[in-house]
Amino acid sequence: MSCLTYRLQEQTVGGLRTAVQRQLLKLAQDLAVGTAPVLLDTNRIKPGTRLVREWQGKTHEVTAIASGFKYRDKQYASLSEIARLITGTRWSGPVFFGLKRPAPWIRAHGGHS
């Protein structure tokens, strides 16, 4: 029944945007061949973008690539993996690299995610 409802809605107001259709197709292809899909909302970070963060006196540079991120000549699926590698603790990668503000309770308590 929900398929019919969706189809009626699709006919009335339109279907998925082309960009969303491409993302879903890429996700399906990744899953079909056993590749770990990149689910992080990183689509706004275009390949070639460099992210630079100083941490404990050292500068760390990450480059966005089509399949994730590159840090020190190694490929990673997420910024959080890289942030964890740099800090030794669990961090939200987008927060660590300044792409996203931490949640209000995190700011208020001085912690990190």
C-alpha cells in the first residue's frame, strides 16, 4: 500500500531529485560489489578540497577524494577515522575539521563528540 501512496505522491509533486537518484544508485553499486559505501554527508566537499587542522603543535592536512579522504598517503572512508587517528580519542570528523559546529551540550561542557 505504501508503494501506491508513494507513486501517487510522485505523480502529483514529482519524484526524487536527479542528485538523490545518483546517490542511491552509487550506494546500490557499492553494496553490490562489496565496497564500503560512504554515507557521511560529505557530498558538499568536492574532491580536491584540502582541510587543514593544527593539533598539538602539528599541522594535519586532509584531501577530499571521490571515494573518501586522503591523509598521509592513505585513504580513509570518513573524517572521523582521521580525527580519531590524530587525537587518539573519538571525535566527530566534521566537527574536528571545522565543517560542523559541535552540539550545544558539547560546547557547554567543553567536551567533544
